[in-house]
Amino acid sequence: MAFLPLPPPLREEARAETYPSRPIHVPGDWRSALDAHDGAPSYGYGTYRLRILTDPLKKPVTAWLSRVQSATVVSMNGFSEGTIGRVGATKQTYVPKSVSFTSTYDAEGVTEIDLLVQVSNFDHPFQGGFTRSVLFGAQSSIDFTRWYSIGFQMITFVVLMLHGFYAFILYLLNRRDRTFLLFSLLTLAAGLTVTSDHDNLLMLWLPIDFAWSLKIRLFSYMWLSYLILLLYKRFSSEPPWKAGSRIFAAALCAYTAFAAIAPASWVYVSRHYFLFGAFYLLPFARMAWLIVRMYVRRRSDEGSVFLMAAGLAVLSSVIWGIIGFTPTHYPIDIIVAIIGFSSYWFQVYFRNARENAQLNERLRAADKVKDEFLANTSHELRTPLHGIMNIAETVVAKERGRLSDGALQDMGLLIGVSRRMSHLLGDLLDVARLQDGGVKLRIAPMRIQSIVPGVLDMLGFLAESKTVRLRSDVPDTLPAVLADEQRIVQILYNLLHNAVKFTDEGVVSVTAELRDGRVVVSVSDTGSGMDEETQDRVFRRYEQGAGDHGDGIGLGLGISRQLAELHGGTLSVRSAPGEGSAFSFDLPAAGPAALNGAVASSLTAPVAFATAPFSEAGAEASATRADDEAAATAAVEIGAVEISASEAGAVKINASEVGAVEISASEAAASEIAAAMYLPPEGRALILAVDDDPVNLNVLAGMLSSEPYDVSFAHAAPEALAMLGERRWDLLIADVMMPRMSGYELTQQARERYEMSELPILLLTARSQPSDIYAGFKAGASDYVAKPVDATELRYRIRALVALKRSASERLRMEAAYLQAQIRPHFVVNTLNSMISSGETDPDRMRELGHAFASFLRMSFDSINTGEMVVLSHEIELTEAYLFIERERFGDRLKINWETEPGLQPLVPPLSIQPLVENAVKHGVLRQSAGGTVRVRVFRGKGCTTVEVVDDGAGMTEEQASRALTQSASAGRGVGLYNTNRRLKRIFGQGLRIVSRPGQGTIVSFDIPDRASRRS
């Protein structure tokens, strides 16, 4: 090829004639052909001329030029297809651009082609003109080869970008592992090397100039080699940041910064003096060393072969890039490298997955062993722990008077800690049962509004120590749900306990609403709240909330979520720091079919529902049904069915799983004999049953229909409280979980009116945890039975309580009669002395006194006093006889006034008025030297008859009055106010009223309700 140093604007013919041509080797630097002195840069301009002789052309021909430094104009036989860049005679007039391009000539019959290429270079100081060979040939062959190469480059670029994109996404998902970030940057650098070299497609896609095209190509090659080294180090488990690596990385960053701001000519200078080559080749040399070492050390590693294959492919690409240039781009080495890295990655992934699977199996086995250990340990610790609790409670009860306040507080703390440990042990056992699928749900229709007040009462002691208010906002119209009542109480207890624990002041509320056929229950508080991280882990086992409130082991919420899921729902939380928390779970609403099915399954035969006592015919029919029932089953679970924990996906009711325990006819007969032994022969016992669920009341009626009881029903606690004052009940049976007022609160209010012996109270509940039992007995319950109720157990407990109550009533009556019969000796002696002294002076008075004394003795020893009630006239006669004797003894010191309305003959307890008058005489009037007046009034009140004993004697303080009603009199001191007050409260529901002040006298009164007049 000839080179003519002509100015580009001249025509080819003129330039060829005017300037002599010089031969030049292509590709190569053109400095030898320029008129330049030694050491001058390759800056300048000129024209390459190539004369091509061919056969007469029949098809178009094409010249393919690439990497011509740095602006080019091509023409064949005077025909030009444009310019690449802009050629010029000075640096200011030319615009460099270096891309791959073709020029086509299609004149037919031509045998000679004159190819002229005008070139300008003012950027590369060491190389100008052609840097790569020119390909010439048929247009079809050249285009096929060229587009084949461009296609390979584009496909390779797309594949690299996809891999980089996937790797970057994986890095975003796990930012701790930077291997994916390195791989994504590596694929980006590899893609830039493909598109910025060879055909330089990057300049065709992006609006970048010649200098940045050069810089991007150098940057991509340097960082490609360094990133490959870093990735290889990570794969080979070698520390990537040794001292030498840090120095090299710093130098690479410095050179990158220099190249980014330096002009293109400076970049070429750094490249000419092997600065670029050092940064490019040193990482590959280090990688070659790692490959050799890996081959020596890790031959047995099945993944090392893929890593070595990838490394060899990368080194092959580097070597071929150094050796020479191929017109067509073949991405075989890149493809092999990607396959090698990917294969190694997949192999590592599968190996880790296999190891993780084995590790998970071992962890599951260890976790199972741990759960079994905790369950066994919890089970073994319960007995000694309860022993400690019982011993501590016994010490407090026996030694309370001798222990100091500090010791009592310590013992109370010991008992509290023991109970908390017992609760934690129960949670551990629940966790073990949930893990093993051993939790059985007894699904039955139940009302959320019935159980919430009971749970709130159970946790009232926690809120008392804080300014926290517990509130139930569950509407009464909320439909029933299908759930296990005991487990729902457990969920609510855990959620409310957690809410109160993390709330120092404010409100803890329970709400519920119907959404899409499911009832959503929410427990919200105004406590400290939780951040998102705490919310993510709050349901995990052994996780606790932040702060210093935690006193558990983090099992309650996890157990609650699993129980909610067993019911076919879920437990979720909404919270924000400082704004409180809201836990919500959903339960399936019970439709009419489910409610009807529960009624049918809970009754063995139709049982009449009534709020009045059973009739005799009804009792006989119930007795017949009970005999059949006793021959078949004695265990009745109130509307209960079971589901296994393994069936948590769907709640399925299976009535065939309801258990039954058979008893023989002889056992049934023995049961009746025991009943006769328990109950004294004084008529049918009166029982009041309270439950908001009519189904449970019907079932209870069926259980007790064969017993000598008259059962009345109440559907709410306020209704039961109103009914308590209407009759003299032998037993109150109450469900704990009722709306508005729980069984605990009902028991507390009943105990304000009746003592334990006056009205036994039996609580029924689905919960049998120690905390529930403690709450029941603390409220004043006499006994506690957990659902599902065993019929035989319930009957015997009821018999025992009724017998206890009647025994206590009998003891009070016998005590009153006994005390009255124990006439004090000095009273007899004084009366006889009065009679003797009167016989000498006034025989008539002696006879009257003798008749009164005889009447008093006769009525005091009368067997009628052992009965339940006597007529008012009998009690008045006894009182008049006593007052006649006392007035004869003390004369004017004792004045008596009677105010009795005519026609009043109510029934009163025996020995109920005389002890009051005797108390007024002895402890009131006669304590004053001047004596006083005793006034006895019997008059009609509103719905009652009132008996009032008034004296103007010494009087007493409020403390003395309270002690007189609550402390029994000593032996030999008469019936007294204590016994009279207890009998009145037992019979009428209300006792004595005392109004007194020291020095101003005393008023003692009681009311006889009109209904008492109707009882015989």
C-alpha cells in the first residue's frame, strides 16, 4: 500500500501527481512515512492508496476497516460513502472517531479499483493510521462475517447483563454476602470490554466522544481483571484484603481517577509505558498462581474443576488478546468462563443445600430432644413446686401472728414467684403438646362476650398496682363462635396479661366484631408499643419484648398464635413505638345449624327449660331418663367435640368423638344410697343455676333431674343477684364466663350478703389452671368444677355442698336451742330468791312470778325451738315472760313499752326477739344506775314486718356493734346477737341492723319479708 502525505482537501489525481508516494506496511505506525524527525509523535494526516486489480466485477465488493487512528474518509474509484469522524490538517479542525465500518463499490465490469483512505491523527502520539488489517472481498462475504461478529458481541453483552442483573437482585436480597455484588460488577465490566473493543459498538449506542470511548475500554479491562481476581479469591476461600491487595486496589483507584481527568494523549502515553498493562496483567498472573495452587491442594474438591476451567478460559482470552486480532469476535472463552463460574456456584449451592438439610435434620432432632427435656423437666418440677407453694401458704396461715411484716412480704413474694413458675411450666408443657400434635380442641358454640369479663376479673390484681383500666367493648349482639372455650380463655389471658404487663397507665380493652362470617377479637392497649423488628419476632418461641417488663420466657404469644391457627384462624399484631399495640385473632361464627346441632348433641332426651322449680311429674320423667342414662353413661361433656392438632387446617366437628364412661346398675344404686345419706330428710333442696347459655342450663337440668332438687335458672349475674333475696337457696351454681358480670364478680357480691356456710357457691368454667382456681376461691367460691363436666362428679359435689349447707343451718338452729336451754344459774337463783322474798310479803306477786318463770322455762325447753320457723306470737310470749321476771327483779330501774300492730302473725326464726331484748336489758339499761326503758316495736313496713328493740341505755361504738355481729358469744352467755344475725341472714338474706352511740342508747332491728309469712 502506498502512502501519500497530501492534504485531504486535494483531489486524488492531483495528489497522486503532485506528491510522491511512499510504500508503508499496514497495519502499523505511519511515522516512518511522515516528514518528521526522530522522536516526533505520530501526529499528522495523509492518504493511504491501494490499487487493486480484479477480474471484471459482477458483484459488489466491500472494504472492511476497523480501528483507523483516528478520523477517516474512504473512497473507491472516486466514490465515497461518507466519513468516520472529520479529517483535518490541524487538531482544531479534525474530530476523532474510531469504529468499525465498511465501504462498498458496485460498478460492474471494472477490473481496477483505486482505494483511497484519508486519515488524520492528533490524539495517539505513538500510533497513527491503520492499527488493524483491512479486509476486502465480496460484499456478501464481508457483511456475513462482520454481522456474524457483531451478533456474537450483542448476544454476549445481553447474556452478561442478564447475569449481572440477577446477581445484583440476589445481592439486594442478601447484602451480607458481597459475592453477588462482585459478580454483577464483573459482568458489567465484561460487557463493556465486549462493546468498547473490536467493533466499538458502544460509540454507536451512546453519545460519547473518542476520549471517553478510549477511557471506558481501559477501565473495563483493568477492573475486569481485578474483579475476577477478587471473585476467585472468594471462591478459593483466600482472604481478599491482604496488605498487598489493599495497596494494589489503592493504586488502581488512583490510576482510574487519573485516566478519567487526563486527555486522550496522556492516557495513550500511560498505556505505552505499560502502566495500563501492569494493572491489567498482574491480577491475571495472581489468578494463574491461585489456579495452580488450587489444583495442587484441592484435587478432591468436586467443584474446583469448574473454577479452574473458568480461570483457564479467562487466561485464554487474555492471551489471545495479546497475541493478535481476529476479525470475527468469538465469545467462546467468555461463555466457558460464565459456565465455569455458574457451575461452581451451583455446585456450592447444592452442597450447601445438602449440608443445610442434614443440619436441619440434626437441629430438628436436637429441638425435639430439647422439647422433650423441657416437658419432662416441667412435669417433674410441678410436684415439688406446688409442695413449696403449699408449705409457704401453710406457714403464712399458721404463723401470721408471729411473723414480722417483712417476713410476711417475703413469704408473699415466694408464693407469687412460685405461682409464676407454675404458669411458666404450664406454658412449657403446652409447647411440647403443640409440637407433638397432642392438643385436642373441644369445639362447641360459645359466646365471646361471656368469657371476656371472667378473664378481666382474673387479671384485675395486675391492674390494681398500676393506673390501668380494663375494659370490655364486646357487643351483646355478637353471634356465637365455634371454638374451644378453654383454649380461647387461654388466648385471651395471654394477650391481656401481655397488654397489662407492658402498659403502665391507660386502657386495656377487648373488642370484637363480625367480618365476612368470622368474628375478629382484638386486645388493644395504650402501652409502650413495638417497632417492626420486634413485631417480626414477637410470636417466636422464647422471644421477649424490649424493655424491663419481661418476667416470662416468651412462650405466651407463640402458644396463642398456634392455638388460633388450630381454630382455623390467625393471630396478628399492629403496633408502633409509643402508640400501644393491638393483637387480633379470628374465629368462625357459629351458624344456626351449628347451634341446633350443639343443642341436639348435648341432650340425651328433651329436657324442659324453665325458670321455675320442676313439677313432680317432670321430676318423675327426669328420674326415669336419668336411670336410663346411668345404665349407659355418666360422663357428659357439655356440647363438646374434639379435633386433633394435626387437623389445624380446617375445623371439623365430629360428634362421635364425645367420650362416655359406662357405669353399672349397681353403681347407680349406690349413687342413690349415697344421695340419701348426704341429704337430710327435710324436703327438696333449692338450687339457683346461672349461665348465659340456655344449652348449658338444659344439660345441667338433665343431670340433676333425678336428684331431690328444685332448680331455678337465671341467664345473667344481675338476674341471679335479684333472685338471691327472693328465696332461701341451698346452693348457687354459676358459670365463670358470663357477659357484663363474670362469675367471679357474682361470687364476690353474693359473699357480701351470705357467708360460706349460709350459701355455698359452685363455679363452673372451661379453665382449670391454678390461676383460675385461685381467682375463684379468692372471690369466695365453695368449690370449682372444670368443663367438660363429668355428671357423676358434679352430682356428688352438689350433694356435698347442699349437705354442708344444711348441716350448718341445722347446727345454727341446734346451737340457738341449746344456748337457750342453758339457763344461767345466777338467773335461776335470782328469780327463786325473788319468789321466796315475795312469798313472805306478797303471795299474789309470788304466784305471778312463778307462773311467768314456769312459762319462760317451758317455752325455752320447747322442742319447737329446734324448728326452722315459729309464729310471732310464740316469740312474743317468750319475750314477755322474760321481761316480767326482769321487771319484778329490778323494779323501777326497768321500764317496758310494747308497740305491736294488731293482726300481725308472720313466721320468725325461734329465739330471734328474746335475745335482742335480753341484750338491751343487760348491756344497755341495767348498765346505768338509774336504769332506763326498753321499747319493743312490731309494725308493718314496705313488703315486710319490722321488729325493733330500742333502749336508752349505755350504747356502744361502731366497732363494738360490728364485733357483736361477727364474733360468737362465750359458752354459757346465751344465744346472743351473733347467732341470731347468722340465722336471720341465712333465712331472710339479711341480718340485724344496729344503730347506737355511746350514752345515747341502741336500736336493734330486723325485717321479716312477706314471703316468709307464706312459707310453712
